[in-house]
Amino acid sequence: MSWLDGRERWAFLGLAYALLAISATAAALVDAPATASWPLLRWPAGPLVTWLSPTAGPGAGALAAGSVAGWPVPASVAAVWVAPIAWLHPRRDRHRVLVVGHYLVLIALAGALAAASPAFLLFSAIGYPLAIAMLPARLVMAGVTLTALVNVTAQAGPGAGDTLLTVIAGVALPLVIAGWYVAGEHDKRRRLVERLRAAMAENADLNARLLDQARQAGVLDERHRVAGEIHDTVAQDLVALIGQLDAADRASLAPVRRRHLDQAAELARRSLSEARRSVRALRPEPLEDARLPEAITAMAESWSRSAGVDLVLEITGTPVTLAADVEATLFRVAQEALANVAKHARATRTGLTLSYTDETVLLDIRDDGTGFDPQKAADGFGLDGMRQRVRGVGGTLAVESEPGQGTAVAAAVPAIPAEDSRETAVHGGAGRGAVEGQPGLPDGRSTSGERDG
């Protein structure tokens, strides 16, 4: 940062007074040979008269002859008139008319002083820096030209009228017009830059708000995802564990009680393992070592044994390796739907169908249980969690149920292949696996049922 920053007004004021003082001193020295009262100034007066006489025209001869010039009064007025520069400079953008008027009067005084004594040509040069520093951009060139004309006119002789008109018409006027045009273009560019800066600032603010919203949305999605994982793993196994313990408590025979306790222990170990795995990576453990058809088959068989409900499993189409999120969604939907059947449906038979098509993968779970009213609000997380999961991969989920008529849940998701997917067929093609060898549901529905957990 320059030492001049913030002090420009005092610099211009000091410059104006310095030029005025130097000019007044020079004029006094020029007058010294004709003034007996200034003996100390006589010795440098001779060279000054010789230097100024060729530029001053007829006026210099009078000064050299000993007549005192009439410059002290206009010089005193100029000294008073220069003082407001320090006040006007920081307010030049708000009081443009006042600044222009002050400048014109100052140039007029400088011209009058230069006409009275050629020594004040130095003071009249203050018009150049003040024009650049204080005048509006469109008037800078006009101020500079006006100052130059004042200086030329003050030095011109009586017969220089035609030459002055030529200078004004051929040089000064074109300069003023060019300066006006250039300043106008500069103002346009300045306004454009200001608008661009404002737009960039607004865009930066909007981008910051969007990033903040994206972060908040990401946090909310992650919370939903973690809640879904906990619900689909630990919560479901704990519910099944409680059921097995209740069954063991009601059993009267030791072998039956032992079987329920063994299943409860197995559920507890699986729940603990799943909880630990969920902390490491929230991807269903069965999908880490197997493809979706095999993982769903193993999960369905385990569910049928623990729930005591017959289940018919069908896999149709040509299975392909799907994106991890898609396979995890289908697996969790199937897991949640079957868990709801075990908790709420009191069903005797259940059907699960996984169908692969060219563009869509369909998952249907159906049961012959008690059913429910899908329009009523549910207290659990299961139904909403499944819908959020399916929507998260661009799919849809439909629920069909009536009290006493069973339930059917159908999920349809896009068949997004994994990056390294390879089309593989399940052994036997479109296989059909019955866990307990039971036939399909008597009502022939093709979508699977779910209640809210």
C-alpha cells in the first residue's frame, strides 16, 4: 500500500498551494527591478525577466519597465478558492456539479493570473492533475484541454486570434469529443464489471447454500440408511429371538424347548455378527459372498425354518450381477417383507418371486395372512423404510392388502448392471425352488405382501 493512499486530497491541496506560492514568488521577483522596497530581490530578478519576457508577450515589457502587475488581488482570491479542494476530493462522486463549478472558477482565476503575469503559468498547470483526480470520467479530457487552452491563450500575442481558433477547432474540440467517447466506453465497461462481480458474488452465495443443502440432505439420507440397516438386521433378529424365547418358555417338552433355545442362540449370534458387519460396511452380509438369487434363496430358507411358514420361491429370467445398491435394496425389501409376514400376518403360506427382465428387476412377496388396510397410518419403520430404499435406486413399490385377504408387495427397480457384471444363469435356467414343496397361493396373486414393522 502506498503512503499516499487516503491522503490524496491533502497531496492535491499542497500541490496547488505550492504552485501558487512559487508562481507568486516568481512574479514578485519579476517586479523587483521596478520596486525599490525589495532590495534583496533585485539580484535574481534580471535572469527571471529575461526568461519570462519571450513567453509573456507585450505584458513582459511593461513588467520589465517597472510597473507593478495587478496579480496580488487575484492571487489572494485563488489562495482562498483552492482551500475547498481537501473537502471536495472525497465527495467528488456525490457532488459532481459543485466539483465542476469549482474547477471552472479555479481555471478562470489561473487564466487571469497568467494574463497578469507569465509567472502564474506554473500555477495554471494545477488544472491538469485536478482534472484527472476530481472531474467525472467524461469530462477529464475536456478539463485537460481547457487548461491547455488557458495556458496557450495567456501566452499568445494580440495577433494570434486565428491561430487560437485553429487550435481550438483542429485540436481541442476533437480531443474533447474523443475523451467523452472513451470515458463513456470506460463507464460501460466499469458497469459491466460491477454487474459481473455482483453476479459472481450472488452465484458464490447460491453455491454455498446449495452445498449446505446438499450436505444436509446427505446427512439425512445417511441417517435414513443407517436406520434402515439397523431395522433390517438387529431389530428383525431381536424380534425373532424374542419369539423363539417365548416359544421355548411355552414348550412343555424338553426337546422342543431345546430346539427353540438353539434357534434363539443362533439368532443372537447372527444379530451380533450382523451388527459388527454393519459398523464396517452397511451392505448385507449374504451379498458379500453370493449373488442376489443365492442370497435371497438362503435367506428365504432360513426364514421359513425359523418362522414355521411354508414358502414357495421362484426366480425367473436370466439373472445378472446388478449394482451393489440395487441388489442390497432388493435383498432388504425381501427380508423386511418376510419379517412382517412372520410378525403380523399369521400366514400359512408365502410366495416370493424374483424376476429379471431386460430393463427391470421385479420382486414380489405374497401371503395368505390376515391382511391390513394400507391407507391407515402405521407406527413402524418397515413400510416407509422399504419405500425409501426403492426410491433411492429409482424404483417403485406397491402394496396391496385387505383385512382377511392377505397382503402383496411388489417392488420394481431398474436393472442397473455392475461395472464388471457378467450375465450368468441360475442352474436349471428359470428355476423354481420350494422350501417345503408347497404349491402356490390359492388366490393366485402375483405380488408380495408386507406389513409395517
